[in-house]
Amino acid sequence: MPALTPADSIRILVATDSHVGYNERDHIRGDDSWKSFHEVMSLAKERDVDMVLLGGDLFHENKPSRKSMYQVMRSLRMYCLGDKPCELEILSDMSENFQGAFNHANYQDPDINVSIPVFSIHGNHDDPSGEGHYAALDLLQMSGLINYFGRTPESDNIQIKPVLLQKGNTKLALYGMSNVRDERLFRTFRDGKVKFFQPGTQKEDWFNLMTVHQNHHAYTETGYLPENFLPGFLDLVIWGHEHECIIDPKLNPEMNFHVMQPGSSVATSLMPGEAEPKHVAIVTVTGRDFNVEPIRLKSVRPFAMKEIVLSDDKEIKKLAKKDNHRAELTRHLTAIVDELIEQAINEWREIQDDEYAEEDVPKPLIRLRVEYSAPDGGKFDCENPQRFSNRFVEKVANVNDVIQFYRKKASATRKTATGADMPEESVLAQLTIDSVRIEKLVRQFLEAQSLTILPQNSFGDAVSQFVDKDDKYAMQSFVQESLKDQVQHLMGVDEVEEEAFMTLVDQHRTDLEAKFAAGELKQARKKGKVKPKPDLWDDDIDGRWEDQPGAMIFSDDGGPAEDGDGASVAAAPKGRGKAAAAAPKKAAAPAKKAAPAKGWRGKKKVIEEESEEEEDEDVPMLDDDEEEESQLFTQPSLPTRPTKKAAPPKTAPAPAKRAAAPRAPARASKAAAAKSQTKLDFSQPTFSQPKAPVNGTKKQVHELSDDEIDDDDDNDAFEPAPSTATLRSTRSKR
């Protein structure tokens, strides 16, 4: 290899967890997240880097607000677009790296002038969801502002192909793996279903850089990504998701690669890891060597944190046995908070280079954790935490949670009035929406409970779907499917004694939990009607269309529409009845004659079941050498349902005498019209044998009057019903 010069170096600005939009409705802290991201992008232009690498969680919300999207697009446009040519050359197949309508890097688009390309993966906060399975990053990629790579369409079969970049004589293989649920990813790695691809030529000349967004520490047994799961040919791993800033790369002696954890650029929780100074870094790659230049962010709101134990202070310890000592204890704690405020502001002043006005000094974040367990025979009389925090309204940014009181106890559970075990209050006080996952929070409450029917781990997964993915029917579907499964299991048992009944239920619940933990039991598919699949939707890439919350058709009561519901009628004829107008129309092929309504619905159900069986078949995966380039741009065609002729009814009802039956009025009341409209039989092949009244009641088969027949029925799926005169003439001929 020829001697390398500075012109061969690739300079990469690395940042993770910007969380733009965090707490944006707070009148003090609402702009913190986008201001720090704006500083990161300004550093990219100021330091003249070749590219920017973002390690996930660019946005704090799955569906960012317009303000958040506006600020991100503004920063990207200000600092990443320009006339300076980008010297990076892409050697890999861009259609495999960047998916979508424009499956190429934005700086290679002839219609956009990009001087500093941004490459990003998604995190757990801004992952794809909803109708179309789009992420916020898809919008930025479509607008030509970023390059969204490292997608993980299948969490149980992951293939990671690098973006191959070259500048001069330096070759960079950029790997990316967007966020996958930690327990599921752990199982996928353990089962050997994660495949890494390497360049086919000159493997020893490539610098292998990878960015991930997973738990770095073992919060649970399988709730993290061990470093030794990653391949040994990597040179540097950029680790996102963890907010503590560890900017200096650490060598993993077992795998022989370095790991760098840039951390977040905004504090999203008042934890010790967030109190560390916030940094980004410029990674300079020259050949197979690299060096790191940390850069401290100056726009970050100052944050100071301290933890004290009251019983360790001799003077304060004496207060535990005194009466009416709250005021004295409060003065002591207030003095500590004042010291923290001064410390935080002084640290902020020290890192500022430019001149600033005194009113520009931001209010700091302060957290004082106080362990107030008193010695035997004593008690600390502490002030209400919120009332204490409100003393610093004009001094701090977090005016409601400056102080946190807690006690250390051997047991982490407590008894409620009903006798149920609940987590200790101190445990709940430390649980924040950003420090734990929903599944962990649910597990904290359910570990001491005795669920008999519902499986616990599936319960946590359903709650996660409800909270994280905005699937408001996740819990309803989970409960219905669990109860249905239990009933089917019990119905399959021949005989069971009353004493053994609950044992069977509990045993089946345990089996379901074991299957879910082993990955054999997937989330139940939603029952009911779904919208037509979009033309560009690919189940292999975007996930099952039927599993998306936006794909469901909902009935008037808010639940998923089933067969026969007004929201899922296959084809509704035009009419003046109110019920007919309420039902949405769905396209159907016109037919000369249709089977009776009962037979038609039965055939429709059979066709839907056959279509579901066809969709359940696995799509074969092709190796790289078997893939054809032309197939990458082929739009998937919608599956067509087989057409079957409607069968006639098994038995025909006997003709009934109608001489004594009075003719139904042409115009009925709204309630009566809606009730009779649902019994209209538009699909009868002939009307020579009308149904007779049931049990001799006055309720009769509704006949279409001239007023109820619409003249605009040419495009309906069914022929218009013949008039009453035609019916009578047909009977007289017979």
C-alpha cells in the first residue's frame, strides 16, 4: 500500500442520542434538545469533516412534532448543504444500503448539493411504526437531508451489509444495526441468525466501523447486547442508547476492537450518568489506524448532582431525636442545593469561549438525593419534596424535583391494603420513563402477583405495544386471544375434576410463557378487516401489513371490524336508507347473479381464510450471488383472491301466502328503516319464493318500494331488485 497522507484521511463527526423534542413543552427546557443538535451540526461545518455519523434516537418521539422536525431540517440544511464537493466514493450497491424511492446516497443525487453527508440509524425512540411502517428518518431521507441505513426489517433474521466508502487510499466499511428489542436480539444472536457481510476483495485493507443502538450493560439476563456477540473483524464500535458519556475508546481484549460511547447531547433524566460532561468526537480514519478528538458541547444546560446520607453527618444525626427539627433540617439541605447551583453555573462559565450577557446564563438542573433512614429511636422530619423544590423557582430549571428522599431497606416490596405485594416507594421513585423499559416496569409489579390466566411476559409485550407504538387495541387483542386460547385448551380436555381445573389453567399459562420466552409464540395477529395493502409495501422489508395499527378497519364502537360489521361490508348497494349510507363501500367485481346473503358470507369467509394461509407461507431468502439487480426495483404485486361461483342455498323455503299480508309502507321511521335495512337480501338469484313471517308475527320480509330504489345503481356490485309487480307476475305464470 502506498504511503498515506492527510488527504487520505476520512474525518467523521460522531454523535448519538440527540433526542430532539424532549420536554419541548417545558417553558424553560423546551429548546434544549434542538439547540444542542444545532451545535453538533455547526461543529461539522466548522471542523470541515467528511461526514456525520448519528447513532440513533435523533428524535425523542416516535412521531416528532412539527417544531422538532422543523428545527432538525433547519440545522441539516444550514450546515450540510453547500457547494463543497464531497470526496467520499461509494463502492457498495447503494440499493442494498439505502431503501426507498431514492435508494442512493444524497450527495450523489444530481439535484441536491450536499457537502457533508449524514449517515444515521434509528433508535428505540424514533423507530418505524404505524401505517406504511415509516420512521421519522424516512422523511429526512426522502427530503435528501440524511442517509438512513442499517435497517432491521426482520428481527429474527438479520443481515448486515456495510456501506463501502473510499477516500484516496483509505477504505471504510461502515456497518449499522438499528435498534431491535434487546431480548429478541439476544436470542437472534444466540441462534446464529445474524449474518455480517464483508467486502469481497482486499479484506485486510478495510477499516471496519460499526454503530449500534442497544443496552450496553446487563440490566437483565438477556436484556442487553454483549460485546462478544459482535464479529472480531471490527475495528471500532460506536455504541448508542446509553446516555453516559464515555468518549474515550476502550479496547475489548477478547474481541480486539475498541468501543466508544458518546452518550446523549441532552439530559433526559436526573441520573448520575447524565451529569457527566457531554461530548461529541471527530474520528479520523487513515488506512487501518484511527484517532479520536473529543469536543465538549457548550450549549448543554449545566447539571449538578449529589447524594448524601443524613445519618452520616454527626450534627444532622442528632436532629433525629429532637422534636420540631424540620426547619433546621430544611436549612441544611437548602444550603447544599445553593452550593450545587453555584457549582453548576461556574462549570458552565468555564467552558464558554465567547462573551455572553448575564441573562444568557441558563438555569441549571439540580438533583439532591437524600437517604433519610434515622438511627434507632429517632426520625427525620423532612419537608414535602415538591414544596422544598419550589423554593428555587427562579434559580433552577427543574422546579418540581430538585430533591429526592429515599430509604434503604432490605426488602424491595411492600404490602398494600388488599395484601398484594408492591414495589417499595423508593424503587418507584427511581423509575423514570427514560431509565427503564415498559416491560421492566410491568415485571416489577407482576413479579409478586399471581396471574392465573394471562401470561406475564406476553402481558408486558402488549403494554409495550400500547405505550411505545400507540397501538390502542394491543391490550384488548392480547386479553381476547389469551382467553380464547385458554378456553380452547380446556375444551380439548375430556374430563377434569373441579380441584384440578385451576391447575390445568396455570399449567397452560406457564407453557405459553415458556414458548414466548423461547420465541416460539409470536404476538397474536389482529383479527378483523384490514385496509388494502399499498402497492409499494413489502412484507419481507416492512413487516406484515396486517400487524400494523394503521392497517385495521375499525367499526363504529371503536373495535376492530369483523365480518358482518358495518365497517367491513364487502359491497354496499346505494340506497336512501340511513343504514346503507353508514356502511363504507368497498370495490367488488360486478356479477350477473349472486348467491343468497347467507351463502355469500360463507364463501367470503372461506376465501379470506385461504388468503391468510397463503400469506403465512415463508418467502425464500436469496443469497447475494443469486439476487438479480432488476429484482430490487420491482414493485410487489398485490395477491389476488380466487374467484368462486356462489353456490345456491341448500334448502329453499316454502312459498308463503301473501294475500293477507299488508304491504309495507314506503317510508318508515328512521329506526324501523335501519332495522329492516340490515335484513335486505340483495343477492337472491330469484324472488319467486319469498320468506314467510316467523311465528306468525307481524314482522314481514321487507319489499323494496319505488321510493327506495335508486336510479344510480349502474356501478353497484349487485343487480337492482325487481319491483313487486314483477314478483307477482312471475308467481302467476307459475
